Amino acid sequence: MAPGALLRLRNSIKLLLAGIVWVAAVTGQTHSPSAASPANSRLGNNPAGDFHWPNGQTFTYLVDWRLFQAGVATIHVDMAGREQRIYSTADAVGVVSLLYHVHDTFESFAEPQNFCSRMITKHTEEGLRRLDTNIVFDQSRRKAVLNEKNLRKNNEAKRQENDTPGCVGDVLSSLFYIASLPLEDRKSYDFPLNDGGQTVNVRASVEAREEIQLPAGRFKTIRVQSVATTGKSKDRGQIWIWYSDDAARIPVQMKARLFWGTLTLRLQPGSAQK
């Protein structure tokens, strides 16, 4: 494999399998005009009273990049005391894992009624990188407090604080916040998201309702595109999430289209079962 192709493959794994497909959606893009008009939705209240967290359920996705089956990602949802817990893993598989090791875990805790994130922790193994990251969202001080250890550099520590508007989503809880919204045709919904750095405003726009075939079955879905409307432009691209068009609002498919290729997560059979 040519060095350039290998680098692109490594970048693709790093973006998607490490869970950064969602981060790229909200921190790596600038907003482009849309025909949809923003609705007045903010974190801090329950925008859809009939939404129920899928507690006790695990969603498993195979990750494809071009002709490669690049990895497996999981999302598990349950309660931890009075907080909502979302636990996610991402692993490279097959020939891709021989080229670039990936084993990442994420654990998010949020307030179940208003989707305000309390904390997210990450364990990152990507190539030679080994990091432990903890981000606490202090609503009273309006701060995101990041503490990170570099496990390959004698636990070299990094700490930083960044301003927030108080209640913010994180990269896992926001996936379900969007699911809780009315998701009316041609509507857009704005909310703040933080991943330890600068808080960005995310715009989730409902593009279409469509029926799609996946390994887990055939689903009627709502296709939503998410972009950042604030923050510096980094990895340009397009991100979509397909939610089941029913009361469950399961994220059945996610896709990132970047200049070097398209990455897709597809729900697998046996997922979403208690």
C-alpha cells in the first residue's frame, strides 16, 4: 500500500473508530446556508416529553471505509444512580487493525431530563497514542474542566478550563438530545456542545425521511445533518445520522463524507435489545 493511501486509511480509522466522526461534525466544519430555518431549541429542558432513553440497550455498528470493514463500534445506555450513562467503544478489526491499532472507550454522564452533560471520560489507544482524558462540566462556574494524562510520557499531565454557557452537551449525550427533538421536516435545531475546548454551537438540520436497508433490517428513518455554526474550521466534510422514524428514535446509521472517502456505521443484527 502506498504511503499516502496508508496515511489516509489511518486518518479514516482515527476519525470514525475513535468516535471522532461525531466530533468532526461539531468542531471540524463551518456552517453553510440551508433552506431550513433554525428552531428555538436549547439544552436545559426536555424538548420532547415523549422521548425515552433506551436504557438497558446496546447498539452495535460495523464501520466501513471504501472496500474495507474497518472496525466495530458500540453504544450502551443505562442509568447510573440519578444520572444517565452512555458507554461507547471503538475497535479496529481485520487487516485494518494490523495497520493501525485502535481501542477507544468513552463514558458520558448526563442529567436525564434536560440532557446537560455532567462529565465525560475517554481512554484513547490510537497507533502509538495512549491518553486518559476526563472532562467535568461545572454548570455553576460555567466551565469545562479538562484533565488529561499521556500514558506514553510518564503520565505527563495537561489541565485546562474553558468557558461554557452553563448547560452543554457532550459528544455522546448530544446524539440522544437530537433524537429527543421534534425533528420536523426542513427544520433546524441549535444547541451548545463542548469536548473540553471551546464550546461550539451545533445545528442539526432535518433533511428527509427515507427507508433504508441495513444488516439489522429495514428501517423508516429521519435523516439529520449536523454541522458547527461556530468555531475554527478543521476537518471539512459532511456528517449525517439516520434515526428510526418511530418513538424509539434509534440511531441506525451514521455517515461521514470527507475529501478522501466516505465512512459509514451501520446497525447490526441483535442490536437495540434489552
